[in-house]
Amino acid sequence: MGGDFAPEEAVKGVAQYFSEHPDNAAHLFLFGDPEKAAAYLPLIATYTDKYTLVPASQVIGMHEHPTKALKEKPHSSIAIGFGWLQAGKVDAFLSAGNTGAMMVGAMYSIKAIEGILRPTIASPMPRTDGTYNLLLDVGANADCKPEHLVQFAELGSLYVQRVWGVSEPRVALLNLGEEEGKGNLLAQATYPLLKANQNIRFIGNVEGRDLFSDKAHVVVCEGFVGNVMLKMAESIHNIFVQRGVQDEFLTHLNYEIYGGTPILGVNAPVIIGHGISPALAFKSMIEEAGRIISADITQAFKEHFSSTQAS
Amino acid sequence: MGGDFAPEEAVKGVAQYFSEHPDNAAHLFLFGDPEKAAAYLPLIATYTDKYTLVPASQVIGMHEHPTKALKEKPHSSIAIGFGWLQAGKVDAFLSAGNTGAMMVGAMYSIKAIEGILRPTIASPMPRTDGTYNLLLDVGANADCKPEHLVQFAELGSLYVQRVWGVSEPRVALLNLGEEEGKGNLLAQATYPLLKANQNIRFIGNVEGRDLFSDKAHVVVCEGFVGNVMLKMAESIHNIFVQRGVQDEFLTHLNYEIYGGTPILGVNAPVIIGHGISPALAFKSMIEEAGRIISADITQAFKEHFSSTQAS
């Protein structure tokens, strides 16, 4: 039921996923209002053995206060989804609903992985070669300390390596200049920590102009900056599409292609979708969830941060 | 001599300016190495009464340390330019040279206007309707306090009003959400100050996606974020141009059209150009300097901040 166009687009996305992946064994649990979904269920009628509709009678609105809404609406799709995820009845949970509720729900149900100071929301950013970089944090942590950015770097590096198959991903610090010593106080304090970190392949600072380049696979920054960049990229996409520009890089700027932004550092895979997600975005999120589950990234994070802590 | 393509592109820009503004009474003083400029001076040979070549035997490199370079190179075009500006022998100074040296030169020669805590670098950002918004700070002040952002808001508002002729410009705070109370600590602390400020027309928060929209004429943020956004916009322009996309908004994303970024809050007009400025950018900077001089924005700033201080 999450997102502005639920349940129609969610169901359509599920239909698209099933039709494109006929041999995939994944079973989807759809949390939502059966009555509202009824009109669209015929779209997935041929796949009844591949999904289960789990009734959720409440909906958390896009502008509701996350903590309050989760407490007061235990029958919402988000609350039920996290309940199932926590109980291990599903392997990943995704929604295009209230971002704050998704973040709070993750923190209070499955919780942060031991050793993780601040779980983070990461967003793919397209390169001109058709692949993607990973930018994090993009909004979960508006204000950060150097040690948070260091963990983002490790989380992002592991994610890109395990889920996307990039061997030895290059990690960079977003900054306003390339030279060491440049930047605001946070960047200046973070640089030496990243440089000394043996768990990542740190290549130094990158600037705003390098986000779409092949300089780094993982770019770390404070959530405030990352959020502003993500939304700016989105607006650039929308402006040019509205103006009738057709271009492959422009297509890859479309968040629908990558679908959503995973929360990294919590005890199970969670993906947050855009509020205005159409079918394609839902399909893409389900695909990414599949890759995340196959890579068992949560286990990789757990092992990494327990050993990092111990050392 | 500033910029990667000096003096060729600078002289070509001057030629373009003279040819497009035959009736303008402006006299240009060109600071540079006469020998290096010699090859290009024929381009402006018909305008010898409109310019004066002022010899400058030294050049501050793009990667030199600003303070050190200014001290050790008193015969550089930047050092001489600020000397002339301070002495009142020119009404405005522009260069595509070392940004840091331009900022430091301004601070140590003409200095900040009394009452200004932190002079700021502002950048035009194109709207889809062909006009521009003003984003500030874009890099002079990586870390800011709320009172700095408030002054940026007043400086930007006055600039857009006086130099660009926008009556009652709308001023917004860059943030990661629209609602009051959203944001990092800085944005949360700045919002109420802007809201209570009687000198500006504050319309609240805008997000990264609103930079190119008509929501606000002036968008204020910390220099770290603004710099990242400016460079990201620049890269978007370059990527699409390289990919052969042709579009009017894309054209307006080109910094060459607006030329450079003025320093606001110092005792005389200064414009910093991009290091890779071609002729068009130099021409645009000279035009903007003309508008700044005509609007007598420095006097407007002085009056505003002396009265604001007193009240």
C-alpha cells in the first residue's frame, strides 16, 4: 500500500516482475488492502502460486509522523511488513511508502547490525557507461561524524562488491576540492580515517562533478548533501524528459530503473521506494531485493563489523 | 592572465564584448603579460581607445597556495588587479584565475563590508524559463553558522533585486524536506531566523529538486553543499553536450552564459571566473560587471548592513 499510486502500480510491478522472471523461485508476499487491490489482482491471476496477499487494513500516509504512525497503525502494510521481516517470514521488505516510517520501522524492528553506529540509505547514481555508482548517505543521517562516514564507506564498498559484483570497488569522499586537506571540518577530519582504513580502497576526494564519472564506485557524504544531490539529479531527469530530450544516460538517471534505495546496516534487507513509484520502479526494487538476498549482504555486513569491532 | 586559456580567451572575450556593445562607455583595463598577449591584441586593435593594457609580469598558478602566492607575486595580474580596485582606479575586477587567490585578494585588499561576517560567492542557476536563480554560498564558506546564512539571504536578495531587476525576490533555505523543522542542525537553527527576518521575503525550505524551478529566486546554503551542487550542474551540462543533446535549458546550464560567480559582501565588485573560461565566459563576466556597477550594489550593501547593524 506504499506510495502515491498503490496498490495499482505495486501490483502492476509485481506482474511485470513475474512475467520477466518466469523461472525465478521467489515467492512474494503482498501486504495491502484486499478490497483496494481486488481490481488489479487479475493482472497476477496466472501467478497465484508465486504470491500471497497478506491483508493490511491500515495505511501510513506520506506526511504522517513516522514513530507516531507506526505505533498507532499496527495493521498498516509497513508495520506488518517489518513484523514479518523481523520474524524471518520474509527475506527482504520493500515499500514505496513513508520514508521516515520505513527508516524508523527498520530501526525498531530488525534494528541496526551490532557495531553499526548509523544505518544509512544508499542511492545508485548512473555513470555514462550504463553502470552505477553508489552514493551514501542520501538522507537518513543529516548530520554526521567522521566515524559515520567511515562506516558508510565500508558498507557501500561491501554492497557494491557483493550485490553488484564490482571487485575492489574504489571509494571516495565527496568534497569541494580534490586535494587532501580541502573541505569542511567533517571532510577534513574524515579523509585521514578513510586513508588509513584497510578495509576499503580509498582513492581520495571527488567533487560534485564526479558523481556520474568512473572515478569511484562508492561516494560517501553526509545525508544532507546526499539528499540534495539525489533530488537534484531527479529534477534534472524530469526537466529534460519534459522537454522531450531522449538520451540513454537520461534514461539511466530515472530512479525507476534502479527502483529504490536500500537501507544498509540493518539486520535484514530493506528497500525504500520513491513515493511516486510506478510499476517499473516496483519491478526494479523486487529485482534488487533478489540480488541482495542472493548475495546475503546482511550476513556479510554482520561478519565484517563483528570482526572490525574485535580488531 | 587568469584561467587555463589566458590570455587568448580573455582577449577574445574582450573583443566580443566590444563588438556587441559598441556604444558602451566602459573602459577596460587588461592586466597581463604584454608579450604573451601580443599575438592576440590585433583582435582588439580597433578599440584601442576603449582599453588599456596594464603589464603584469607574474602569474599565480591554479594550484598555488592563495595567501602565499599573493604575498610572493605582487606583480601578478590578480595582485595588481586588487591593488587597482582598492585604489579606486577600476570599478570592478574580474578574473578566471586561482579562486582562492581571488577570495583572499578580495578579503585582504578591498575587505569585507562593515557588518558582513562572511563574504560569499554566489552562482546563477538556470530556470527552465530562461531566467536565473541565485545560489549561495557556493564554496567560499564550507562550514557556516545560521547568522552567516541569514546574511547570504540578505545579500542574495539585494543582488537579485538591484542587479537583475527582480522585485520582491523570494528567498528560500536549501533543505532535505519542505516542512519547517526538517533538516540538519544548521537548517533547523537557520529557518526561524530567516522566517523572522523582515528584510527578505522568505518562503521556507526548498529541496535539491527546486534549484532550477521558479519557487525561489535566491537559495541559501552552506558553501560545501552549494559547491557540490554547482559542480554537479556543470557536469550534467558537460555530459549531455558531449552526448550531442541539444536543448535550450542545457545551453543555459552552461556557466559561460552567465560567465562567473560574484563575491558578495566585499567593498567593490569582484567576479570569479571558471578556470577553463573561454571567450564567451569572459564576455559574460564583463557584462555582469557592467550591471553590477550600474546598480551600485556595493553601496546598496553598505547602506543595508550599516542600518541593519544599527537597528
